[in-house]
Amino acid sequence: MNVGIIGNGAWGQALATLAAKAGHQPRIGFRGDRPSGFPGTPNLAALVGDSEIVLIAVPASAVRDVVLSADLDAGMRVVLATRGLAPDTGEWLSDLVLKHTPCRRVGVLSGPAVAAEVVAGRPTALVVASAFDEVCLATQSALHSEQCRIYSSNDMCGVELAGAMVRLLGIALGIAEGVDLGVGSRGVVVTRGLAEATRLGLALGAQPQTFSGLAGVGDLVTCAASTNHPAMAAGRTVARGGTLTEDMLRETRAVLALANREGVELPLAQAVVAICTGEMRPRLAFDDLMRRSARSEG
């Protein structure tokens, strides 16, 4: 199988590694530096034309530009391997494909895989979600091996939302670490954060079990255990008086705006946004969360 991967960053290289491990021919579409270890081309339209499946592994802010440049047609199978929402509009990344191209066979890929560990050959797992079984089957064929198990799901909304929430909750974990709230605070952020993600997911029609699976619990536990995770690092920076990148700040606001449109209360997410926009200091925001009235877990 010819596997096209758009994006020459660490995650694009990791996906190419998995495709090669599964016995296929990965080829990387790139801008700037040429990929090392794998064939590549700067011609994205040529890449997708020669590929049986296309994996998009660029930052969320670059997805729209890539989609417009790749000349995707109606018969292609495209999988978004990027977490988050479009930072400029708050749209689902999969909707950028559906809105701007005739391609309809779209899926999303997420889970606890860490790029450096994938390249080092360590075991992991991912979940692919799509309304089209053929997209899930093609992704499993492209990436599944003894190193990486690829599970399938039809809950594309849930998997996309889980990816966006994990980025936001990873920032919360980094903030809690940065102000030295203790190890127990990580457990609180993980469990209550996933409860918030599940509530919002249910309002959007997602399946609750998605958030207890690889895209939710799996990804967030990995984030909490990884000192180098970008969201964790960003949270620590904020805790020490720094700021988020503009794209990451817009993504966190987009998640909260989505919840507000659905009438879903997300206290932890709201506190993260307040901290990151400078409206509240980290310790004060966490103190306010702790002062909320007692309630049943759920």
C-alpha cells in the first residue's frame, strides 16, 4: 500500500515509521526541510494522487492550507492525525476537508502514541474513527503491526473532541505542576477533566466510552506522565508567568466557546482559559475550583 503522509515533523516521521513497520511504502509530503529516512515530495497534489490513503500530520493551524493545496478528490481516503480544533474558526479539523474539498471518506486518528517512542520502536496503540468502514480498515492496514495496535471506532466526533480536550487538560496538568499543587492534583485534573469532556461529548452526540478509551484516558494519562509533552510544557510556562502561543490560546478558547454554545458547564476548562488569558492567577483559579459546592461524582 502506498501511504501518503503530509507533514515532516516528529509525528509525521512517526507515522511513516509505523507504515514501514506494517510493510508499506510511506512517502512524506513536506515544506521546507526534506525528510530523512523516507522518500518525500513538496508536491502535495502528486503525493495524494499516488496514495491509497493520506494521513495529515501538520499542526492544527496549518490543516486548512494543506487541505486547499493537496487537491483532494472525491475518491480519496483522508485521515486527520492532528489533535485540536481549527484555532482561527473553532471548526472540527475533519470539517475543513468536508467543507473545502469533494472528499467525503474522512477519518480521524488519535491516542497515546508518543512520536519519539514510536521511532524508538516502543509499543503503543491508536484509534481511528470514521463514518466509513473502508477508511478505518485502510488505516488499520496502513499502520497496524506488532508495534502498534490500531483500533477502530465510528465515533468521529468523540475522538476529535477527546483530542482537543486532552490538549486543554494537558495545559491544566502543566499549570498544576508549575505551581506545585502535588501529585494528587494530576489525578483530579485527569478524572474531572475527562468528566467534563464526556459531558460535552454527550451534548454533541458522541459516545461516552470514547472518553474512557485510547483517545481520552489513554492520551491524557500519557500526557500526564510525559514531562516533554507540548501541552504540559505550555502549562508550566504559563504557571511561571509566561504565555501560550497564539494558536494554542485560540484552541483553548475554541473549546470553551463550543461548550458555551451547547450550554455545557466546564469549570476546569473555564479556569484554564482564565489563567491563560491572564484573567486569574493559577493558584486563585484552582482555589475557586476547590471552593465549589460538594456534589455527586459524575
